Amino acid sequence: MRRTALASLLAATTALTLAFTMPSRAAEDAVVIPAPAMDAAPASGIQTAVLAGGCFWGVQGVFQHTAGVINAVSGYAGGTKATADYQTVSSGRTGHAESVEIKYDPKKISYGKILQIYFSVVHDPTQLNRQGPDVGPQYRSAIFTTSDEQKKVAEAYIAQLNGAKVFNKPIVTKVGALEAFYPAEAYHQDYLTLHPNQPYIAYNDIPKVENLKKLFADNYIEKPTLVNASKATN
């Protein structure tokens, strides 16, 4: 089963089919995990994290409800500019992963806390080249680092979680340097907030936001920080 390519053009019959075929429980459950033993050093100024964890709708939605996040943009990382469009990326042959660029204030949330949320409620890091119902390398679990420090923190955290056997299977998340990030098409931005009743969102992604509120209450904000709102204030 794959996520619909152009969600804005979903037919009513497709939505009804999805609604009646969805199981009664969410595809991915949150996992309570320890905070990272190593974190990035305190810094000033806005920092950037780029994460891939399946469909970018849910990843963006979670971080838009995370305190300290200035902006979270859905997009593509891992491939070239020439192939950074949804239809081409969906082929699974571009090297891109659906990703989210997270701009955050390190005085309000650390890189390590962002990773803790990512591994706990955003996705299942033990699934290889898939996430829930979405299959293909474009849905892989990946951390695109913007500094050597981020790389060290991410790799140390993965080793920590694997060593503690927090998950039933080893983490398959790949860590590599970010070469470029390309924002996705406008209709993908703020998708969770704009379409909360869309069957895919209601089943796969709304539970992630609910888990964020439950497990990371101190980091949760009710009103999402939207891309469109950010543009309007610039």
C-alpha cells in the first residue's frame, strides 16, 4: 500500500476505501526511550536539523507542534536538484528521501531532544526502506547532519539505544552529511494541519502528534508553527 501521490486530488471513493480498510489501531506505536547521553553543546542563533522518517506529512506535523521549532519544511534530501519533485522521488530511484528541514532555537530545545522525539514518536527506526504502509527507499529512516557535532551526537545516540535494546530490532537509521535540502511542493506543506480528517493522516499521523503531547508534554505546543504562517511574517 502506498501513500496517494497527489493527496489534494484524492477521489471520494479512494478515501472511503481507505477509511473502511484501515485497522482499528495506529500503524506505529510510540516507544519510551532514554534521553541521549551525549548532546550538542549550547549554541546561539537558529540551528538546522534535517530528518527523514517516512512520509514527510507526519514528520513535519510532529515538529510543528514542538516547542522551540521555528519552522519545519517538508522536502527532499539525498539526491539532486533535477530530481527533487514529488512524482520523480516517488519512483524510489532518485536517492532522495522524503525529509523535513527543522529550524530550531537551541536555547529552547536541543539537537538531542529533537532526536529523542524523532526516534520515539515520529517513526519506527527499525524499518528498512519503508515506514508503515509506505514502501521504498524514499521512505527510509535517515539523519542528514549539518556538522561534525551533529554526526557524533546522532551516531552516539543510535549506539546508546541499540546497546540498551530499547527496540526489538536494531536501528537501521543512516547518518550522513547533508549535501542539499529541497523544499517540497506547496501542497505538501502544513498538510497534517490542513487535512486532519484525510484517512491517511487520521490513521498514521494524528496519533504521532498525540504521542508527542503524551510523552513529551514539556516540549509540546497546541498551536502548530506553520510554514504558511512563517512566510506571512517574513
